[in-house]
Amino acid sequence: MSLIPWLRWNEAPPRLSSRSPAEMVLETLMVELAGQMREAERQQWERSNAVRKICTGVDYSWLASAPRPTYDLSPGERMQLEDVCAKIHPSYCGPAILRFRQLIAEHEPEVQEVSGLFRSVLQEVLERMQQEEEAQKLTRQWNLRPRATFKTRARIAPFASDIRTISEDVERDAPPPSRTWSLPEFRAQKEY
């Protein structure tokens, strides 16, 4: 058994990452896009092979495999997607990926359509971010307002004539309705 790992305890631990959160979000989202494009390409190739087998009735896939055509994003489209990805807050990265995967599963798009779905998910996430940011601004503004400026609209008039009192009921010799007052109802027991 080697003691070398035990002797390295005083060395500085390796740095985990010197990248910013925005760079990590960008890389994560672009890796997800590339993976989904590869998967869509594979499924498209398998579907075309299945159609070819059905049409010809013969399976020559074991004999020779033709190189698969690969689909790449144009540099302009890649830069546009990277610009949008860089605007995504790290807390929205996971929900964006989940939504993208959900759309991929629902639509089963061709390879060329994957980037369009990805762009729509990113726009959806950006809109949600803006809505939540505006809502936070409104709540901050609401919380910063002084509360003394608000006037109450209901006024209490203690001598209003429409308020019933116990003395009115006693004076009329009418029994008060039960359970309308906050005090418990006490009655003397009659002795027989």
C-alpha cells in the first residue's frame, strides 16, 4: 500500500472552476443542444433505415455502413443561440433544459427543427425571467412605500344609532338573541 496519497494532505486543493456562472450556463445549455441534435440525428437515421428495409425488403446494414450525414449549426445561428444562452440566469438553466427535453419528447423533431425548439424554449425562459423581475420590482416598490400615507376608509362612530346595545334589549324587555354577543350567556337556574 502506497503512502503517497497520505503525504499530499498539505498541498493546496485543486481549483474547481475559474469560470463564471454565466459561462457555465452557456456551456451547459449548448452541450444539451448538441446532445439533443445528435439524438435526433440518430433517430432520423434509424427511421430512414427502417423505411429502406421496408421498401427493399432486404437488410444490408450488416454488410457496409454508409457514413452518417451530420448536421451542424451555422456559425451565425450558433452565435445567436450563445448570446441568448448567456442571458439566462443560472437558476433557470435546469427548468430550461427540462422544458426543452419535454418539447423534444412531444414533437420528435427532425435535426433541422431542434435548434428552433431550443430557441423557443430560451425565449420562453427569458420572458418568464422578465415577468418575475417586474413582479419583484413591484413588490419592492410596495414594501418601500410608507404605510402612514394610506388612510382608512371605514370610520367608526361609537354613538351611531344603528348599533344595538345590551341596554336597549333590557329596556325593551326583549330577550337578547343567543350567541350574538362576545360574552357567554348566563342564566339563573329556576328553583322548583
